[in-house]
Amino acid sequence: MATPADAGMNPVTAFALVGVLGVGAQWLAWRLNLPAIVLMLLAGLLVGPVFGILDPSVAMGDLLQPIVAIAVAIILFEGGLTLNFKSLTDAAVGVKRLVFIGGPIGWLLSASVLHYVGGLSWATSAVFGGIMIVTGPTVIAPLLRQARLKRRPAALLQWEAIVNDPAGALAAVLAFEVVLVWQTATTVEQAITELAIGIVVATLVGLAAGWGIAKSFSSGWVPEYMKVPVLFVSVLVAFAASDSLLHESGLLAVTIMGVWIANAHLPSHAEMHRFKEHATILLVSGVFILLAANMTRETLLAMNWQTLATVVAVILIARPVTVLISLAFSNVPWAERLLVAFTGPRGVVLVAVAGLFGDRLVQAGIEDAAQISSLAFALVAGTVVLHGFTLKPVATLLVLTASSTPGVLLVGGNRWTVEFGSLLKKLDLPVMISDPNRSHLREARDAGLSIYTGDILSEGAEHRLDLMAYETVIAATDNDAYNTLVATDLAPEFGRENVYQLARETSDSARYALPPKLGGRAIGAGETYWQVQRRMWDGWEFRSTTLSEEFTLEDWYNTHPEGIPIADIGPRGTLRILGPKDTPKDTRGTRLIAMLPMKEHRAKVEQQA
């Protein structure tokens, strides 16, 4: 097999190749609506053991392991930043059970599968079984983004993955220390003391780092432009300080640090989280490419029926039994229990930690520990492919997706939003109208539309609403400044291309023009709140028309010269909001939504003409 050295591959070129493959796989997955993790794994295998283009262990040498370790630490920290305790609400009981009951049970069942099915010794099985507790936030996050689950099952999977990741690593450390007691002269007291001190120190380091960041940021001790750099450095320091005392305890420290910051209510938390989320996407892509490319043909060929049987037993026995026992007699509905039970993808942490402990066990004289790396990769590949293609269909079957059809969130209760929302609802699109003023929502409530009384930007809305059901946001209140604030704040979450607002009264004046990063896209003819409301008072209404070969878009314009196209829905049910410069799609089966004057109004205009 050709090596990177033979092909002239240097570390810089290797990094560039990994970046292109990772981001390219993510983009291709978005375009083709495929699981990104699967494409990343496939890309890594193709450039690694299949074609021999990239061998990370040769191209990056001794830097490979530290790079992966730091990347995993940052990924877990970013995951901790998403764990706001207020987001738990009704999922709290399920998460506690999955962590405190599911962790030990999963460890025991995984070790039993490894021993009785995989044929590994109890020493190796105990260590690897502890690592198998983890379900992988590096995999869960992309899967949740694609599957669009309802809030509670998504919270269960997300919290379990992030909290159990460091717990699994520490379980492996505990088992490894016990093995050392058996194999070496290390005493039980010494092993327990080292483990206890490591866990305590990791917890204290995580709490101290989180408190220090929260205190310094809220007190203004760090300027805004330095907050992200200071945060990054603090994560690295916390990870290195804890890990230097006890291997893998750094994962616990950075996770605790992230959770503390997430619940500190910092004004700049949203900006920090978004930046970290972007960095995490790059890191997840890169680490998965490195993981797959670093496999050798020999390791892949060493997989046999026993490897396959072990993976199947973990997926169909160990994981479901663990979850069902953990959630027994809880308030978690059966549909959610089944979804969580059959969703246990493993990720980067499993392979990284398994490789580390596999080498240490071999050095301690346990020969079958050399099989850990191939088993870990088989488990990651199997679960990633399986859950990547089945999570969304299974969730849909169990009615646990936010919505099969992405909906529209209308901010502002008024006649225009009610009429538009009512038409969308008739077309089977999910619609919600939000307004802080209860009286503004009376018409929407009478029309049978879903409503939310409160500020859509509030924490209450963030933690109580299943915003995953909505893909498009239209800010249409009578307050231009609030519309701009809503569009600007929600743009990073929904995508700037999916956030719209009614035109501002002063938008035509250069003196009051806002930069492109503020506000949303124009809708319809680019009219203001009062202009669209005046049309409604004059008798305009929303109508939908299906285009066909007999009645084309040109025919529609000839029939409705005054009509204002607002949106179109493709044959596959995809909604597209139209702006002043957008042209509706002239394809068969497209449903065009537009504002039209009533017949009496049109007749009056024609008579006057």
C-alpha cells in the first residue's frame, strides 16, 4: 500500500485534504439529504485503507493522538454548552435514569456481550465495556439535525450522549486500574486512591474553569473581541491540567465546564455557542475522516463473523435492554423509549479511547486487547450507517418527528398573518403565530391556528416550543425594530435564507439602511406592515392556484395582473417564500400562493379604467 511519504504527502497537505473531504462530505450530505456521518466515514475509508492516499499516522506522526484528543475535548465542551438545565423540563427524569441506571447496566451488558459473543477475556471486556457506555455526541448532533425529532426525545438522546461520554471514559479508567491490580504489583488502595483523586480534581477543575469564565465575562474583565480566544485557551488548560493527573479525566473537566457556562446566563453565550458550533462541525468532520483513514487493510480484513455478531448483539440486545430497564416505570412514553432503545450510535470518543486502552492492556500482558481497535471501528461503522439511515424513518413511524413537512413561524398576530397562516394550514403546512400581546392572537385562536403568547426570543419559547417543526420565519409585527431583532436573532438557527420580515418604513432611505447582517429578507412586493394591512382592509385576500400545462405561470399573470406572489409549493411539498425579485417556479404541480384583490374590487378598478 502506498504511503503518504511515497506520494509526497506532508502534514499541511494532509490537513487540507482532511478539511476538503470533511466539509465536502457535509455539503454533499446536505444536497442529497443523506446522513453526513456516513459520507464522512466512507470518504475516510476511500482515501485511507482503500486507495492508500492518506495515512494519518505517517503524515501527522506523533501529533495525531494529541490532535484527536484536543478535538474530542472541544467537541465535548461545545456539547456541554448546549446542556441548559431549563431545557430538560419533562426530560429530566429520563436523562437521570439513562445516566445513573443505564450507565452501570450498559457497562455490565456490553462487557458480557464482548466476553460471551466476542470471545474476549473478562479483563479486556470490562475495560472495553466501560468505553461502550458512550453513545457519541459527535454522531448524535448531526443525526438530530437531520431527523428533526421532537424536543423531549431529542433532549434524551443529546443529554445521554454528552453526559455519558466522560462517564464511559472514566468507567474504562476504573476497569483498567482494576486490571492493573491483577496484572501488576499495584495495590487496590493505590488504584482507588488515584481514580478518586483524578475524578475529584477533574470536577474541581471543570467547576473552577466554568466559574472563572462566567465571572470574568459577566464582570467585563475580558473585552468582547477576546472572549472566544480566552474560552478556547481555558478549555485547553482545563483539559490538559486534569488529564495530566488521570488519563481521560480531562473529558469530565471540560464537560462540567461547558455545563456551568451554559447555565450562567451570560449575555454573550449565544454568540460563543454559535462560534463553537461552527468549529465543532469542522472538528467532527476532520476527526471522522482521520478515524476512518487511519484504519489499515489488515484491521479491516481481521473482522470476521464474530465481529459482526458482537456488533449485532450490542445493537439488538445490550442497548435496548439497558434503555428499557432504565426507563421502566417512568413517565417517558413507550414510543420514546423504543426510539432511544434502538438509537445508540458510537463515535470518535469510543475509537480514540479504545485505541489508547487497547495499547495499554497489551503492554500489561493481555494479548486479546489488540482486537479492541477493530471491534471499536466495526461498532462505530455499523451504528453510524444503521442509525444514519434509520433514525428519521423510525422516528416518523413512531410519530416522534417535529413534522414531516417543515412549517412556518409567523411572528405577529394581525389580519395579514392570520389569513396567510390559515391558507397554509389548509395546504397541510404546520403554522404557528407568536405575539407577546394575547389580544393580538384572538383572530388566530378563532381560526384554529397554533399560537404562542409570549416573546419568541424568550427562554420560555426556546425551552417549551418544538421549533424544529418550523423551517421558515416571517417577522410581521407593527414594530419594525422588533421585526429586525427577531430576524437577526433567529437567522443563525434557521438560516438567513429562511428568515423574512416585512419592509421597514425607512428602508428606502440611505441614512436608515441597515447592513446585510441585520434583519431578514423581503417578502412579497417588499411592502411595509401598514401597506399589507391596508390591502387586507381594502378587500385583498390570499389565494392558492395550482399551475399545470393548461394553466401556466404566464396564464396566471394574465389572469391576475395585480396579483402579488407570496410563496410557491413544489410538487414535493417544499415551501418557498418569494421576495420582490423572485419568480415563482413555472412547473407542473406547483401551487402558487398570492395576494389578490377581491372580485368586486377588481371589477370596480376595471370599470374606472
